[in-house]
Amino acid sequence: MSTGFRVGVDQNPYLPLGGTEVHAVITVASQGGAGPSAGAVPAAPAAEVVIVDASGSMYGEKMAAAKRAARAAVDTLRDGVHFGIVSGTGTARMVYPPGRALVPAGERTRAEARAAIGGLEADGGTRMGTWLALASELFAPFEEGALKHAILLTDGQNNETPEHFEAVLRRCVGRFVCDCRGVGTDWQVEEMRRLSSALLGDVGIIRSPDRMAEDFRRMTARAMGKSTADVALRLWTPKLAEVRFLKQVAPSVEDLTGRGTPSGPQSRDYPLGSWGQESREYHLCVRVPTGEPGRQMRAGWVKLIAPAADAEVLASGNVLAEWTEDEARATEINPRVAHYTGQAELSRAIQDGLRARREGDAETATARLGRAVALAHEGGNEVTAELLRRVVDIVDPATGTVRLRPAVDKADEMTLDTYSTRTVRTRGRGGGAAPGTGGD
């Protein structure tokens, strides 16, 4: 029975004598369901919550744009999707519907929501944990396997204690996906990245309020295109093996290593979120006990599962290891593994460099941003390279020789920061599952 998912594994399975680290790039591809353009309802029920920062700093043009954006999101919802609009200040208040429960989208409820959004006013503080707690409550009636997505818009920094916010965030993990957007330049990228990463969403900057409605429309359309919720990657490893890391590396970098939960003898489940018609790639590194020449073993067994399918295996693939005395075979680095190793390093170099620049450490900032320039040049990441040019003067992209610019537009710096986790795929591979060892 076809599930619409495929798994491919790219690796060099050969290890030198004494070698213990097995690397592989796992490509997961989904055909998804019929998208919203086809007028079809996805297999899983869906719910959407739009959270609008209504603190005092949102007064004026930003609040007017936020109202237009919230209405754009409502208009993009598919009929039947349950939804609600939340106003976030020092508390969280329902804008629509008036009760603390989501309602299905239809002609009447959309019109009521558009009217209610007009009543949003900017006044108060910013306590994002309170906003997330209300969203979690609204999503609670929906069973496991439902598509649950939130959009959170802010223009400032969270006023809660880190302890309180972290406690709320931990309770929300696994309950819904949340994409975060910051408007203007008074919010913190690292703070929003922490939130979106924990809730398997993304973070982005809206440089100008007049771009907000289109951004909300795109986020909502993307959420409406999902068809399978709560997909997990179940990884089995042999006895005495250790998972050194599991990272999503395309279309963005996300470290999943610490998110695995035990699911059986020698296996753990790693959350992959909701899926539509798309592909993503993951870099796996497993440390195994060394073997004798010619010995072959399965270093990892990857399975995709989803609660909506009663934990049915949607697709699977094998990660293999074989020890050899052939030095040429053992030292060859798989090009996809090499590419994504560089992409992950690029992400770290940008964030490290920008942090050092903010802290006044010019030497570290120059070295790390120079390394980022070299990696972007080597990996063909042209968008990131262009964003880096707004922060440093590039003398030689191949060697990463750069000079810090004495003055940088804050919006340019924040755009580079938010974009730092985006990656480019290896050339000539397209979006399907990669051919490899043991893929379905």
C-alpha cells in the first residue's frame, strides 16, 4: 500500500579499520494530499490560531497592518478548518470567537472574524507564554493526528521571566506547530528562534508593515497545504551504538538530537512535524563499535510513522556500515554529507559572528563571518552570500577575507540572522528521495 512517503539514504558505508562514525543523509519526500488549490480537504482535521501582539508598541501603522494581515489569514483558510484570533498583551484575549473554543471557517464565521479583528487596539505589555498557553488550550480538543498550526506576530521582547516562559514552552512542545514573525527591529531573533524551533515552525522578519498581509497569506496557505500531522522518524540503532546527532539540514538547519523519545528496544522517535507535498533532508551520525575487515552491519534503521496511521510504517530505509582495508573506499566522503556538513557550519558561523559583533568582539566577528562568506561561496548559497554583503565588505569570497562594516542597518543584520538556518540543496538532486542504500 502506497503511503505517499519515500525514504532515501545517501552515504559511503565503508569505514577504515578502527573507524566508528557512520554518516548518512536521509531524504524524506512526501507526495502529500490534494492541496488547497484543488479544493480538497486533507485527510486530517485542521485548526489554525493567529496570535497578534497588541502591546502598546504596536500602535499606529503596525497595528493597522496587523489587522490586514489577520484578515488575510482568515480569508486563506479552507472551509471547515477550525480557527481563532488571539490578542496578545500582558494577558491573552480572544478576539474571535468570543468563547475560548475554535469555530469552523465558513462564509459567516469569516465575516464575523473580519469584523472582530477591526476591534484590535494596541495597549499593554508582552507576555508570550500567556499567549502560547491560550493557543495550547484552544488546540487541546483536537485529537492526536490533527493538523494544528499557529502564527505568532510580535514587534518587541518578551516581558516574562525566562523560567516562566520556558515552563510554558515545554508544555506546548508537541501540541502544535508555530511560525513566528517579528515586525520592525525591536524584537530579538534568538528569542523568537527559540520559540519557533521548539514548536517546529520557522522565524522571519517583516521589515515593513506593508509586507505583513502577504506574509500571513503565504504562511496560512502553506499550513493549509499540509495533509499529515505529527510525523516522526523512528530510529533503531544496534546495541552499544550511540546517536551522535540527527539534524534536519534542508530546507533549513534544525538540531533534533535531543528531541528523541524512547519508542522501543534500541529505538527513539524524533518529531518531524506536519507534512504536505515536500521533501526534507536529515544528517545522521551514529557511533558504532569497530569491526573486522569485511564485516557488514546495519548501523541504523529508519522508519517514518504517524499517529493518524496507527503508527503504520509510512516508509523506511537502512544506514549501513562495512569495514575495509581499502583506504580509497574508506576515506571517500559522500558529496551530500560533505555539502550539508558545510551548510550546518555556515548557519553556526553566521550566528556566532553576529553575536560577537553585538558584543563588540570585532576579531571573532570578522573570523566567523569571514568563514560564513567562504562557506556560502563554496556551497553556492547565493541568497545568504548577498545578505552577508550587507554586513561585511568581502575582499575575497573564496578565502573568506572580509572587513566588518562600521555601520550596518539593523534590519539587514536581523534578516541575515533569521535567514541563517536556511540551506540550499546539493546541486542536481531535485526534491525527491535520493537513491541510496535500502530506501523504500
